[in-house]
Amino acid sequence: MPVGIYTDVQIPRSIVTCLRLRGVDVLTAQQDGMAEAEDFEILDRATELGRIVFTHDDDFLKRCRCVYSRR
């Protein structure tokens, strides 16, 4: 079963285009109105939509862990 990808603003448009040309279901944070969202909001939104987060942000996981450990 294919899984959709949710890209944050770190992923270049050229990568998104190439993925789409290969039939990958890609939704960008920009298209979803989440371009200014915090990392944990991106993760929550992708989870809500049943998508995998694709990012180049080295601190993404660290920031999300920090937020989720306080919840």
C-alpha cells in the first residue's frame, strides 16, 4: 500500500517535482497552508493525514522529541 509524503519547506521544489513525476503522492507544507508551522505542528499534521514527513532539517526530530516529552 503506497504511503503519501508530507514535505516541509526544507525540500526543494525540484525534488518534489521529480517524486511526483514518478507517481509519488506528495503534499508540501506550503500547499497545505503550513509553511510557517513549527516542526511539531508539521509532524502532527502529517500524522493526521496519514503521511510520512520528508525533511532536510537536522534538528527536526530533536525539536519534536523535546516538545512531545513535555506533553
